[in-house]
Amino acid sequence: MKLTSRYEQTSCRLVLEGLPDLSAGQSSQTIGILTGFSLALAGKTELEGQRDHLQALLNVVLPYARGLISGVARPQGAQDVPVVIRPVDGQHELELRSSQPNTPPLRLPLDDAELSDLVRCLDRLQLDPQVAVPLEWPAPQPLRRSELRHRLPLARRVAAPLTGIAALLVAGVLASLLPTPKPPSSAPAAVSTPSRGG
């Protein structure tokens, strides 16, 4: 018995098809074995694929969206993976590479709203209790030091060191203005002796 889960937003529709995995004790209404999925973006070619294509989509789109939220538009995806996403001219380009030889990659431009709708569909998939397909969801990664340095203005980056140097200089000047204590005199006091008359 084939099951279907559908996730729709304004410009995106994600449909999963699969079967329940009764051997794992799942409900007959739970997708435990993914047989395929389709992704339709408004005005663009409808995409179809298997579990490894969906996994590749998750591995690049979600980290890319997290980077955008942090103000860092970093391309995601390597040369040997079927899905890549990158910033292009103020928008986003989703590149899908076919496993068939001599097939050029499909490049889909996405604006911010379309990318947001795609991320919402993937989030709804992750939270759906009726889908128990063992997918690996990418863990959030912290920004690199260079990216954090780029986000902070130069004035904020040098403010702390300059404040420390200024505090040391002020403390040194104030210490030099303090009077130095005089050392106690070490000369013995003169003792008068009575003179004897003859």
C-alpha cells in the first residue's frame, strides 16, 4: 500500500511516496521506506528523485539557509555531489547534476521567497511524525573565525585592545605623578656630654 506525504507552500510543493516498514514495527500509515519524491518550484521544471537525491538536497539547502540567516552566503555542495546551491547576483542558484553521462546540470534560480518556501517544506518534512525514513539531518555548524571577523566592524574589533592600552598608559602616568616617600634618616642623634672643670 503506497503512502504519500505532501508539503506545500506558495511557490514550492514537496511530495514523498513510500511504504510502511512493518518489519520495524511502524504503523501502516507511516512512511518508513521511501520509494521516490518530487519537488515542484513555481514556474520551474518538476524534479523527481530517490532517497539519495533527497538526502543531498537536505545536506546543502539547510546549511545554506542557516548561513544566510547569520549573514554569510556560503556555497554548499562539492564537485562529486548531485546537488549544489550558491549565491548568484543577489539570488540563489540550485544546481542539480544528473548521474547519466553527457547530461548537463540543471540550474534553477531561486529568489528569497522561493528559497524560504523550500526550507519550510523541508522543515515540515523533518517534523512530520508520519515519516520515519532514516534521513540524516545536517547539524548546525558554527561560523568560522574569519566569517565572524568579517561581520564585526573594524571599530568594534580594535576597541578592546585600544582600551586596554589606554588604561595601561593612564595608570602609568598616574603612578609617575605620585610623590615618592622619603626614606627615614639613618644618622645617629648627637649626645651631649658634660664637661669636667679642673
